[in-house]
Amino acid sequence: MTRKRLYIILVLLLIPGFGLLIYEYYASGNSAMPDLCIFRHVTGIPCPSCGTTRSVVALLHGSIYEAMMLNPAGLPVALFMFSAPGWISYDLATGRKSLLDAYIKTEAVVRKPLIAAFLICLVLGNWIWNIQKGI
């Protein structure tokens, strides 16, 4: 992975991510908001990440408890979404590659079998919780 490729991928993911977040933020409370989860439409059950966007919106509204109840994954997603543009800008302005270095180090840690198994269990636990809640 090169710095340029990582930053392009992140920007291409962040742009629609922020677009959806802005839409959901201003439409929150509107019961006519469309459900965009393709997995849920196909299978009838929520995916492991169902509720993450609403969780981030709840955080923006200052409701940490509601955000955690919607989907605890919203907190790390929000932290990354709001820090990534600044981090990318910092690296580009200074010529550094600190985000790429952090990505490489994180990837190396996540590839360790025990860490990977733990993270998979967290995702599966969250998925079971989503299904049980009936998000």
C-alpha cells in the first residue's frame, strides 16, 4: 500500500460517508428516511454494522448512550471519520506518512491470530446483538 493509494481510498470513502452523515443528521427524526442496508433488504436481518450511521448522528446530537445502544461501532467510526481529513491534510502539508505508518502497524497487529479472533468475536457479538434488537 502506498501513501497516495491509501489517501485516495480514504477520501473516496469519506466523501460519500460525510454526505450520508449530513443527510441523516438533518433528516433525523423523519420516519420516512430510507433504509440503505442492502444486506438487510436481501436477507431480512440486520448486518453487523446496521445502526452505525445513526449512532454517529446520535453522537453529533450529544447522545452518547443512544449512540452506544444503536451500535457501539459508531464511536470508533466517528473518531476516525472526523480525524482522518485532518490527519491526511497534516501528512500532505508536511510530507510525512504518519497515517500510512499507523495503517501498516494496525494491519500487522490485526493479522495476529489472537487479535483477529478477538475482533471477529466482537463483530459477531455485535451482529447477534443487532439481530436480537431487531434494528
